[in-house]
Amino acid sequence: MSQTEQLEPQTEDDLIQQEFEALLNYYSQTNHRQKVELITKAFNFAKAAHKGIKRRSGEPYIMHPLAVARIVVSEIGLGSTSICAALLHDVVEDTDYMVEDIENLFGAKIAQIVDGLTKISGGVFAEKASEQAENFRKLLITMSDDIRVILIKLSDRLHNMRTLGSMPVPKQYKIAGETQYIYAPLAHRLGLFRIKTELENLSFKFEHPDAYKDIETKLAVEEESRNIFYKEFSKPINDKLIGMGYEFQLRARVKSIYSIWRKMSNRNIPFEEVYDILAERIIFKPHGGMTEKEQCWMLYSAITAIYKPHPERIRDWVSTPKANGYEALHVTVMGPGGRWGEVQIRSERMNDIAEKGLAAHWKYKSGIADESELDKWLKTIKELLEHPEPNAIDFMDTFKLNLFASEIFVFTPKGEIKTIAQGATALDFAYSVHSELGNHCIGAKVNHKLVPLSYKPNSGDQVEILTSKKQAPQLEWLDYVTTARAKAKLKALFKKEEKSYSAEGQKRIEEELARVHLTPENENIVRILNYYNITQRNELYLQAGKGLLSLDDISKIIFKPKTQNVFTKYLKMHFGGSTEAKHPQAVPIDSKVDKKKAFKLTEENAGKTYIFADCCHPIPGDDVLGYVDDSEKIIVHKRQCPIAAKLKSSFGERIVSVDWATHKLMSFVEILEIKGIDKKGVLIQILKVISEGYGVNISKMNIETNAGIFAGRFYIYVHDTEDINNLCKNIIKIKEINSVQRIQE
């Protein structure tokens, strides 16, 4: 029993009251109109509604809404309406109260927000994925009317992630995967950088605990040397800014553990080669008579007079803010001891927006005409909802495209600046300007040179779209676009066309059936489907409408005299196999997998009760999870595998925790990429370590040399990650070797 459960009722009430007073204390320090009476009323109502209910951790349930309300006020900066909605957000779902009761007691606005939050309870993807996608559509509609719904939902998710340790391991994977898949990108898109960073870090901590601990330890070891460097680096900057008469704060920003790991993984580099772990942030109070932008560049000039800047590492988000509202000037400079250091320059307003995202962005809006990139983004959400994907997971993928993390800026022929997603094509750009421009696009000119539809412009390019009235969208265009808007527009168009083809196909099939005096009843349609080897009725009509099927076969072959049909039936019975054999998932099976316990991956049951996923090729020692398929077989994925990310989000109830048993009989082919100086005898040394030192067999190897440098890929048989780690440690000891990495093709 936990400590909280052992508390006497009086002590428990004291704990709840103490937490509520802490919430009021945070609220009193804000500039919001103080509505303490309304907040107290909401608290007392929620406390009574949740009375006697405990969280899995053992604490009273009301502690969760209180914690969410505290995040809402202290970390996002929202006011009384949001605080009340946060306190009440689980009342409708978990108790007998209705939304109407909330409206009667607290008004329409709080009720509307609580209703929006109730619709997406249980996560974006619960057991019924399509139902949840519909709920998510409702959330987005609510969000485009009142953004506070998603801000409170993100606060709710943040508190759930902070207390995730009390959940069973499979549930941890599901919630962490869902957080990484949709909530962290959403927080980023709304400019909530602190929340986004914490969500990513916590997801990573639960999915890769060993890697998290390893980086955390290395950061702790280096802390003292980092602090010495920071003092030395920041002193001349501090003195310079005082001399310029500025009021300012200097803050050290340490790169998050997840960001460090992602950089190590993406670039195949060790921790020691991540050079931008530390950055200095300058937050200044602007002087009157000059714009913030001008003053940012003044400070840039002052800093680059002290330290030499890296010419390719200047990021100007002051002239053109990011699509999520972020404004700052970043520059990387050569600091003391030949060490690079990043400086981020922000005004107090810019910092407020960076810390609190959309909530702060609205605080600084100057008028109706002041439409930001965020306002435009919310408009695209409404557009996306007009033509939603029928498939739940496809819908979420399309929406996720809209949460792009990076943007580039391009110019129109008239010199207007447009923001588009990094990696977007010329065709995406055409659709971002106008649907008709996209529909009739035949190509583009980038910097006055002709390019195809699939060309990806770079930041700063001038893009001119070329059109023709005769041009119409082609099916392969779906391969040319990367943005949600363009994909949604094209799919809506093709869907309309498909309806027309399907109607024509249905008419033709019914005419053919009428020729042999048959009606389009289910039994007859199933026979036609089986003959053409098509599973869906809609697909049959579509292919018939497009003229892809020989419909004469309906009267000439499929519906023959009865004697033939009997013979066909006989053949099917004796040689065609049963339905159960073709569809094992249709057969009721006794569940073999206890989803509450960790499943042991032994060599004996490999291939019988579990198999390894082809997408990520896990081997013993990797951080893995299991997905139980329809036939109760466990498919083992690496936790960071993109397919696993979808499975965690979409089918959380099928995720199981798995543990490796000792594997020393099974072998797996893994690839080692080795780079170094091309010196005589170096290959022999590598082979000696691999084959003699560890008795490891080599499947094949590819080696390329260029200007005295070599890069080789060695395909080797190993038992587990321990084999690979030992090999890497010993190969890197060879003097001429610069790097050894395990890679995946």
C-alpha cells in the first residue's frame, strides 16, 4: 500500500487543500482578473464529484485535476475559465454529471471546453481507433473555435506523463508512443517549446530507459566543465550588454536528453561529438525609439565583435518568424578554447511567446488585420476537416503532416514571402496558394529555371507556378505532394471521380446480371468478387467503371448451367481449402498471451509464439516491445521503429512488454559501418578483430576508398547487441579507425 493510501482522511483533506492553495498562489501572481470565488466553486464541485476515487498511484483522484490546473496557469499562463475547465475536465467522463450540469453551474464557455476535453478522453487512439479519430475531428473543430481545449489537453497529457511510472509497462509504451506521435508535435506546432521538450524527454525515458540513463549520467559528469566554460563564455557578453545600457537576463540552456539522443542516432555520432549541448540565451528589455528587430541585430553585432560567428549557423527568425510564432536570432560563435557556443537573442515579448506559445501570442496581437502564421494554420485545420480521411489512422497521418516541425520561406514572382513546409514540392506550393492553381499546375520556374512538379524548393527561392487550362490532376500527383493540404485536396477530387466510376460500374454489372435473369443480390455479387479475386464490392464497381474488367465473363463463365456449378462446388470442397484455413483470424483462439506480464523471448519459442519484425530487424539486447496480431502471435519491434510508433498509438491494447532471454544459438545479420584512414594493412587488422578476436563470421563486405579515406560496410553474424558493442569498442582501438557504427539499410 502506498504512503498516500495510509493517510487518515483528515490528513488527506489537508493535502488536497494544500495543493489547492498552491494553485491559488500561482493564480494570484498573474495579471488575470482575479475570480477566486469561481475557481473555488469549481474545485469544491470537482472534489465532491471525485470523492473516494483514487488514482493508480494511490493518491486521491482530485490531485490530478489540481495538478493540470496548476500547469494551465503556471506553465501556459491561462486564466480562470481554463483553470475551472481543467478542474472539471474529468467530471463528465468519470461521474454521473452531464455537460448540461456544468453549463447550468459554470456557464456555456466552461461547459463547451469541458465537452471538448471529454470527447477526446482516453487518448487520441483508444481501443476503437476509428471512433477516436472521429473524436479527434471534433476536438479539432472545437480547437479552431477555442484553442484552450487543446492547451488544457496538453496540460493533462503532461501530468499523465509525469506520473506514468505507476502504470503497467504495456500501458507506458502505448501512452508514451501516442505522446511522441501526436501530442509533442502538436505542442511544438502551438509554440509550447518547454512542454514539447518535456513530453519528448518523458516519452524517451519510458521507451529507452537505459539510453536515457546513459546520456543523463554523461551530462552529469560533464556538468562542472560545462559551468566553467559557460562562465568564461558569458562574462564578456554580460559586460558588453551592461555597457550598452540594456536590462537583460542571461540563461544557460542545456540541450534535452531526447534531442541529444536523436542527434546521435540521426548522424551516427557518439555523445562526445554533440557540440551544441550548451547554449546561451539573452532576454533583453527593448529600448524605446527602435524596433525589436533592429535591437536584435545590434546585439548580434556586439556579440560577433567579441566572438567570430560560424557563417553557416545563423538562424534569422526575427525577419521571418516560424509558423508557430517563434521569433529569435540564433548565432553559433567560436568561444574560448576553440569551442563552439550558440547564442539565442530574444526580447521579453519573444521569450514570452517562446515559453507560453499561443496563449502569449494572442496577448500580443495588435488587431484584426494582424493575422499570424498560427492563425493561417488554424484555417488549414478547418479545411482539412471538410474532406476527412475515411480511414482513422490515415486521417491521423494526414493531420500529422500539418504538424511539420520545420518551415522554409519562398518568394512569389511579385516578391511576396510565403511559408511552406520543409521538403514541400512545387506542387505543394501551388496548392498552398490556391486549389485551382494546384489543379491546373503543369510545372514551375524556380529562380527563373524550369523545374518539374516534384521539385523541392529551398529557402529563399523565387517560385513561379506554370498552369494550363487543359491540365487535370493525375493519380501519381499523390506521390509528388508532402503537405496535408495538398493531399486532402487531391484525395477529395479523386474520391469524387471514383464515385462517378463506381456508379457506372455498378450499372454495368447489374445489366450483365439481368442478361442471365439474375438480380444483384449478395450471393451473386460474392461469386463475381471471388471470380475476379477482388475483396471489396466498391473496388469491383470501380474497376468495372474504369473498364478494367471483362464483364462478358459474368454471363459466359461465372453463371454457367447448374451442372457446372455443382462440379465447381465439388472442386472447391475437395481442393480449394476451407474458409478457416484462409482466414485463421476468423477462428476463435484461446488467448496464449498474458498481456499483463512481460513475455520472455526464448530461443525455443522463436518463430512459434513470436517473430521478429522485418521493418526494423531487432536483435537480442535491443529495446523492444511486442504487438499481438490476430492469430495471437507476438511480432517483436524495436521501440523506436516508426511502425511500432503507429502500433503504440493505434492499437495500444495489443502492445505487450517483452524481455530477452539469453540468446547464444540464434544468429542475426547486422551491418557495421567503419570509416577511417586508408592505410596499408588496416583491413587485415579489422578482419582480425572480427573473425579471430570474437569468432564472428562475415556474410559480405563493401569497401570504398576516396582521397586517402575509406568507408566499409561489414555484414556480420552476431547473437546480440553485446557482441556488436564489444566489436565496436575493439575496432575503434585501431589507430586508423575514426568511427564504427551499427546501421540499418
